[in-house]
Amino acid sequence: MNEQEVKVQDEKQDTTTVSEPKQPVNDVPYARFKELIDEKNEMKSQLDTLNKQIKGDEESRKLKEMEAKGEYDKIMADLNSKLETSEKKSKAWDEYQASRRDALLSKLPEEDRETYDGLSLDKLEAHVDKFNSKSKVPNVNNSNPMINSDPNIGDWTKLSADDKRKNWSGIMDSFKKK
């Protein structure tokens, strides 16, 4: 009987140690998930480059067809309209940069404006942000407190022992929190 009991106990021990934690079917390991996301992003970038290439090829094919037909006026009109829109955007961007630069330089002290005028807009923005984010600690009065004492006394630390005794309550009151 002892052998049977030992076998039964061994079997019970084996079943408890052999059990593996089961993962739900819906869980995806992070490595696989990251791999799929990276693949998806790569596919997106390839699709974007292919779309740009197709668009460029279509435009060049269209220009060649128009040249073959002798429609140079229409080609020039299309190119001029593209040039005008590009010039408008360029002019608007330049105006924005100039106004932004002026606004940032106005935040700096007068003597520093000439120094930082040559910086690029990004570097100027970073510098102005750093300059303006400095701790603005208010000025603190570092004089010795004397609230209820005689105002003609002056600095109590320079008083004689007799005067300190006479004004001791005022000196103590000046240290109490209100």
C-alpha cells in the first residue's frame, strides 16, 4: 500500500509542476506587433513615393503630348500659373519669417538684438524661449525687520545692549509670522 500511495503522490506532484500558463488566443507578442507596424510604415512610405513618381510621370507625359501637338502656349500658361502660386507661397513664408523674427527680437534686450539678429529662426526661437524662461524671482528686502520699534533706531543689530533691552518687544515682534 505504501508503494501505491507514493506513486499517487508522485503523480500529483508531476501534474502540478507540469502545468503551463495558458495565454489567451488574442494576445500578440510585442515583437511581432512592432514588426508589423514597422512593415506597415515602410509600405506607406513606399506608396507615397510611388504616388509622387506616378504624378511626376503623368505631368511629364502630358507635357510631351502637348509639345508634340504644338500647344506651347498652354504649356507656358500652366507653368506660369504654377510659378505664380509658388511665388505667392514663398512671399507669404518670407513675410511670416520676417515678422516672427522681429517679434522674437523685440523680446530681447536692446543690446542683445544685434548679436542674435544673424541666427536662424529656429535657433532664435530656442534662445528667446530659454531667455524668457529664466526664473523670475522677485527682489526681496534683505533689511532686518523692525515692526513695532522706534523708527529712529535704525538697524537693531548695531544697537547697544541698553537700547536692545528697551526695544526688545519690538525686535521680537518683527520675527513673528503674521
